[in-house]
Amino acid sequence: MVAPFIQVQEIYKSYQRDSLEIPVLRNINLEIAEGEFIAFMGPSGSGKTTLLNLIAGIDKPTSGKILIAGTDVTELNESELAVWRSRNVGFIFQFYNLIPVLTALENVELPLILTPLSKKERRAHAEMALAVVGLAERMHHYPRQLSGGQEQRVAIARAIATDPAILVADEPTGDLDKASAEEVLELMDRLNRELNKTILMVTHDPRAAERARSTRNLDKGELNN
Amino acid sequence: MELVRLLFRNVLRHKLRGILTIVGVGVAVMAFALLQTVVSAWYAGVEASAANRLISRHAVSFVFPLPLAYRDRIAQIPGVNKVTFASWFSGVYIDKNQFFARLAVDSDTFFDVYSEFLVPPEQFEVFKRERNAAIIGSDIAQRYNLKLGDIMPIEGDVFPGQWEFVVRGIYEPRDQTTDPTTMMFHYKYLEERVRQEMPQRAGDIGWYIVRIDDPDNSAAISQEIDKLFANSRAETKTETERAFQQSFLSAASAVITAMNVMSFVIIGIILLVVGNTMIMSARERTHEFAVLKALGFTGGQLFFLIAGESILLSLFGSALGLGVTFPAVAGFETALPKGWFPVFYIKPETVAIGCAAGLLVGVLAAIIPLRRVLTTRIVEGLRHVG
Ligand SMILES: Nc1ncnc2c1ncn2[C@@H]1O[C@H](COP(=O)(O)OP(=O)(O)O)[C@@H](O)[C@H]1O
Ligand SMILES: [Mg+2]
């Protein structure tokens, strides 16, 4: 039997505030198959973002292991993690986090700087990613010239430009109107089905969660169902 | 797209702030360069001094004369190569605001010892043959539009009376530090009239300039000269030309030191200006740097972005500042009384220090924001609002 793509084992995470230890995640065990589209739901402060950050390799657990395609990311040091993230994870944030002084195309090209691709190849990849999200015509627009939904689609293009296996999305529709949110979810659905991206999405919008193939609930740092 | 494009866009992300920072650095660098230029103008005499020249003057004060008779005795001291002398003539040319040195010199020897005054040989021949001939610096010729053969009427003060000199030579300064504004004429001509009009002052000269074979012997030879005239009517004080020039500065030295210190304080101020801008912009972009780190950008790449922005800001500023320094120095010179500083130019060192300071400030100003960006954990940076 093949090991699951993502294995979260016995994860504990707590923050130190003054002398107080604040537990955020307790005894998290989770397996996610390749090509899964999973939504994490739960009340604010339940630890959704923290769990997502741990899996995405931008935070470290207090204890426990996270195995992704056989690599224990909790064992990697800062620079190994940086390389690992650039190859394996695409980030989609609630507030898009595009760089305002770069055009849509330049924003999408940004993570490609970290790859060995040539200048021409980088540009071709970025144009393709923008075409996938349906914004080829807007590639020379700056973020401020785009709507929220378009900005988020550019952010998604940036996330898929390096062709990572995993996409992490923290409240990707949290800042969007219904129609734009619908477009973004539709796009994520397509990326999952057509490009076989493994998608981990944090949301507290039940309609968003419905688009995922499975849903897990977090409550006070513990995973239910 | 390369990272350097982001770097350049960042410099002018806040156009007004970027421009104000660049202008701020520019103004400060200009002030620095201007102060340094004034300081080095004060020191021009010291810098122009030759290591193999000693100045022998009256031990009590420079204003008292020495007997001409000392000349041959000094010349006999071993190690002395040549002796010449000069007298401070001063006088008023046109009006009292025209500053340049006017000296009666021993024309047979003076230009040998002061080889940095380049007089065309044919002009020098004519000069030697005419009793009231004068040689003037090229700057003086230009400033007063004087040509060979022109008359310079001067009203005497140290040596009262009406004097008239004919310009027979125009010298070019050999070095950039050479004073191009001196006027020199025959001591013999002065002496001729002094004998008739002020006989009690006959045979006086101002000071001796002693060229020696080996600069290493300057202390010993100076002592020997002074020993020769100890306990005489006019005791001498002999020192290197450099020390002599420096003694002129001693009165102003506190001001010069203050200006020098101030010019470097200004560099410190630039650091604060750029540092402040960099701290502000890095703080505003806390979120953005966290995103870059999440995408996999390394500390080295963030260093490139932040230090690069800081260095660009301060180098643009320095370039602007040094660019306006040249007209500023020219303007400053015209605002001064004519000839106040005989040698007034922007030294290459000043330009070099200005550029180096720009670079250094750029690097230093990046340190605090860089530390912040590198030590802020990604998740904290992403949570950061504002
Ligand atoms: N850097 C931190 N320092 C201290 N406490 C933190 C920090 N980050 C998150 N927390 C706390 O951890 C808990 C979970 O946060 P988070 O994972 O963001 O929850 P969610 O995304 O479900 O709203 C919250 O109580 C939050 O206050
Ligand atoms: Mg959250």
C-alpha cells in the first residue's frame, strides 16, 4: 500500500505568551491523499491557519511530524524549507498579497525567479498561468487596476506558476463578493480536477467548503470527524 | 522579470518620500563638499608648501624685517642649496577689497626656489631688464584683464607712496595647489626708493626662503640658522615652509576644525535620513517580505532588495549633491571678496569621500530594517497589519 501524500502525525503546537503557554493545536493526526481537495472549517481562533501554515512549511510544530511525499518537513532547516516550499507549495492568501509595484505578469513571474528557468521560459510560464486563470488580457495591469476577484485569480496564477503539487489557500474567498468568490472556487475546483493539484483550503464559509471533496472541522485546536 | 526590477520600483514606490530622501541626501552631500572645499582652501598654503624649503623670519613677529646682510651667512651653512628672500609689499590696487599677495622679491633667485611659478623664459628675460617690471599670476591677469605691458598703479601702505608697475610676465601655476594670484616685482626697485624716501628702512627684507638639499635635515639646518643670529639685533625663527604656513592658520584653526567636524556630522545626518526612510518602508512592507519568504526567497535575496534600495537612494542623492556642488562652489567663490581664497577648487578626494559616504550610508541604513525583516518569522509577518 502506498503511503498517503500528506501525513500529519501527533502535532502539538503552542505559543509562548510571557510565561504562559497557550496551546493552539492538540494531537492532530491527519492523512491527505494526492489530488485531494480538503476544506478546514471551524470557529475563529480554532487553529485553522496555524495547521495550514505548519503543513505549508512556514511554521514549525512544538512536537509531531509532518511527512509530505516522504519528506518530514519539520526536520528541514530554514533554507531547506525555503527551497522545499518554492518547489512544492503554492500560496493563496485572503488578501491576495500581490506586490503593488509589479504588473500581474510580473507578480506571476516572481516565484519563477527561484527556478532555473531562462528569462524567456519564465515569461512563457507566467503567461500560461495567467491564461489558465482567464486573465491573459490583463497581464500588464497593476493590482490596483484589477478587481478583488481578478487580483485573487492573479494570486492563484502566481501559486500555480511553478507547478507545485500542493496549493494552500487561507480564506481565499474571505474578502470577495459572492460572484467573485464563485469564480475563484470554480477555478480551484478546476485546478484540482484538471491539474490534479492537492488543495488545502481554510474557510468558514460553508458554501466554499461545499466545493471541496472533503471537510474537516477544527475546534479549540482539535480535529473532529 | 528579474529581482532588480522590483528593487528599482521600490525606490520610487512612495515617489514623494523617495524624492525627498534623495534631495535630502543631495543637500547634505553638497554641504559636506562645500565645507570640505572651504577647509582645504584654508589649507592650500600648507599643501602647496615644499618639503625642501625653510622660512626664516624675525623671531618676534613676521611683521618685523630682517637685515639683507643675513643672506650670505645663511648661504654658507652646509646643506643650504639656495637662499632667496621676499618683502611683504601689500598696498591698495583699485580698492581695498582686492586681495592678492604683492611681494618684492629677489628676482635673481626667487623663481628658482619657487619653481612652481611657471614664467615663460622670454617674458622672464624682459622682466629682468626693467626696474619696475612685475610678474603676476594667471588668475590675476584674468581677473583684472591685465596683459603684458599693462601698468598696475598701486598705492603703498607698508611702503607709502604712489607706485607703478609694468606687467612683463604672467606665470602659470604648476600644480592645482599653487597660488595663481601672486604679484611679484624686483626688490631692487623697492630698495631704490626706500633708500631715498625712507632711508632708515634701507637694507631690510621681510623673510628668507632657504632651499635645502635634504628635507631630512630641515630641523638641524633651521637650528643652525637661528643659532647664527642668536643674541643679535634681529633674531630669526626658522621653520619648514609647511610649519610656517600652518602658523598662519592657528588663529582660524578652531573654526576650521569646527567646519571639518561639521562636515562629517552632516554625513551622520544623511545616515539618519536614509535610515529613517528605509525603516519606514521596510516596516510598511513587513507583510510583503513575509510573502516573499513564504514563496521561498532567501535572506540573501531580501538583503539584495533592501540594501540595494538603500544604496540606490543614497547614491542617487550623492550624485545629485556632488552635481550641484560644482555650481555651488563657483557661486560661493563669487560671493566672497575677490581673491579671498587664492586656491579654491573641489578636490578629487572630496568627490571620492562624497561617493564613498553615499555607499557606506546606504549599507549602514539598511542594517536595522534588514535585521527586522530577517528575524521576523513568516507567520508573524503575515499576521502583521499596517
Ligand atoms: N504568533 C502568535 N502568538 C501567540 N498566539 C498566536 C499566534 N498566532 C496565533 N496565535 C493564537 O493561536 C490561536 C489560533 O490561531 P489561528 O490558527 O490563526 O486561528 P484561525 O485561523 O482558526 O482563526 C488563536 O488563539 C491565536 O490567538
Ligand atoms: Mg485564520
